[in-house]
Amino acid sequence: MNAQPKGRLVWNHSTHLPGLIPILERLTLKMGIQTVTPGVISKVKGHIPRMTLRVSVPIRGGFKIIARQGTTVQEVFILTTLSQRDLEETIALTLAK
């Protein structure tokens, strides 16, 4: 049995929101998170000065997360055994560090 709970971070894009990768790396250390995959980056009209991560919709095996900072948004896909509520709490604790 594997005693290490570490998930994996998939690097499939060359660009990411500034500061997002360290947050995602910390998330992979949490129990119940298996795979974290950053996705598409796009621009939006609204401006959010600090990094936020919000659970968007369930996907097969996990959830789609929306990461926002400034006028940039990036999709993040998380495969996990956690419930939506537990994932939201885990993300909040990770962002607070």
C-alpha cells in the first residue's frame, strides 16, 4: 500500500497564472487529491486583485476549478475522491497559507 498521499501535477501548458503553480503543488500534497491539471487561460472583463480558486462544475472523477487573478482566468481540473464541500475547504486552507 502506498503511504504517500501525494497526487500529481500535470504540466501540459507552458503558461500559467502567476503564483498558481505553487498553490497547485500544495494541493497535490493533500489526501484525496490524485491529479491536478491546469487548462485553458483566457481574459475576462472583471478584475480580481488576489488569486481566487472557485469550484465550478463536477466532472467525471472530480471537479473543474476556476482560478482568477487580475483580468485572467484559468481552468484547473482536479481528480479527487473528496466531496465538493471538502474540496472547497481544502482549497481555502491552501490559499490561506
